[in-house]
Amino acid sequence: MSSRSLGPTLIAVGFGIIVIPFLVMFVLAIGPLGWALLGGAVIVLGIVVSLRESTGYGDVNRTNRTNCDDCGARIDADADTCEYCGAAR
């Protein structure tokens, strides 16, 4: 007798017997517009996942920032001078 158990195979076959008819009914009932919407949703999901996995997504510098009193540029709140116009703070 083989060392591989028949249990997982029977479970998978049973699952397939239950799920496959529902998948066939879904495929037949969704229609062309449904497929277009489903495909669009998958594309949007793929874009979102790709953007979240891209390098630098979570590396945003979140230091406190304020506006320079002279030129209005966004600078670090603890900066002594404005990096754009050179004004002392």
C-alpha cells in the first residue's frame, strides 16, 4: 500500500463536486457586462496591490512641517532657516 493517504484526495474531489456546478452557473449567468465589470475590478485590485507593494510606499517622511513666514514654502517645523529662501526663523 502507498504511503500517501486517500483522505485529502477524497476531500478535494468532494469539494470539486460541490463547487464546480456553482461556478458553471455563475459563468453562464454573469453575461458580457458582468465579465467586463469583473475584469475591471480585478484590474483595479491589481493596480492597488502593485502600488502598495512598490518601494517607497511606506517610507514617507512624516516629520512635522510648517510654512515659512517669508516665502510660504513647506519646511521642517524645527528648522532654523528656510531651505528655499534662507530666511531665519
